[in-house]
Amino acid sequence: MREERIGNQRLILGDCLEVMPTLGRVDAVVTDPPYGIGVDRSMAANSGTQYGKAAAAKGHYKAQGWDDRPIGEEHVNAITGAANHQIIFGGNYFALPPARCWLVWDKENGSNEFADCELAWTNLDKPVRLLRWMWNGMLRKGQEARHGHPTQKPVALMEWCLGFLPDAKTILDPFMGSGTTLVACQKLGRHGIGIEIDPDYFEIACKRVEEASRQPDLFIAPTPKSIQEGFDL
């Protein structure tokens, strides 16, 4: 187990089922858990997007079976019990209650065999909302760099999601991956907690959040300097 505090963000290397009980309740959970559709294996020979999951091109990730099966009921219960509000990408794959407000990401893929959109389940009392943000292989709005995770989301997408949670000061992402949710939190002046079980993705997340903390928004108060702490459960 290891913990880093960078800017307003708290990054924890560990198993979310072990870490979450130590955190207490947060204001909201915003996360993109494994759907269980085998993206790492299905993308071993192809690049693009399969089954509604935006994936990196061949060779830009390590296939290790992380998406062999969806998160279990214990994960879903932990996520929904951690906060009053949740935004869960791939929620259509999990046993979640009917939702009024689905967030739809239109990736503007054009005419091809890949999925046009990804869906995020929420428990918000709002109408369905849609964001168009191109994320089609090397064609990406703003030309945002990929950072090694097969299902990395655009920072702008996560900022858009956080905009539906204006009163949430502390955001938890128990499947942090390469840290996009926490990068968005840092840019928006929110406090974030990210948990990642893979050491390599954890290192990528730390570097990205560190970079975001060095480029503060002029309209957001500066954050504290980063510190490193041991983390012992």
C-alpha cells in the first residue's frame, strides 16, 4: 500500500475494497470500472473501440486480464454506499436501479464498426445529457495525449461530469486508472481521492496529477505543494 498527496488530490495504491472502508463517506463517486468485456484481449490484435469502451491502440497498454469480468456486487455496493451521488461509466453493464439521468458521451467516431457512444449511469434527478467530444484513435479533440491506459477518458469529459455535481467538494474514483478523474478535480479546484491497484497506472496517474498541479487555473486558488507519505492499512 502506498499513498501520495499531490495538490488537492490523494492517490492510493491498493485494492479499492480494502481501502474504501478506511475513507468514510465522500460527496460523490465518479468512476469508470471494468465492464468485463475483455478489452485488453479483444484489442490485442485490433485498435479502436469495441462494445462501447474506448480503447488504446495496440501496444499502448499491457494486456493482463484486468477486464476479464465486470466488477462484482461487492464493488457496486461499496461504490453506491460511499456517497450520496454516483456517476458510473458502463453502468448499463451492472445491476443498478433504473436511472433518469444518463450521461452520454458521443465520441464522433463517424461511420465504422466501433461504438458511437459510452453511457454513464447516475442517480441524479436530471434529464439525460449528451457531450460530443471526438475520441477516435489518433483523431481526438484538442489532441490530448494518451497515457497508457486502454480505456482512458478525455479530461474534458470528466470535467463535464463533475459539472453535474456542483456541491460535491470531495470526489472518489475507486478505479483511478491513469488518473483522469483526479486531473479534472485538480483543474477544477476539487478534492479528489483515487484508488488504483496497478502500480504502473498509479505512477502514470501521479505524474499527470503533478503536471496538473503545476498548471493551476488562474481563477482557482493555488493548491498546496505535493508531499509523499507512507500508507499502511
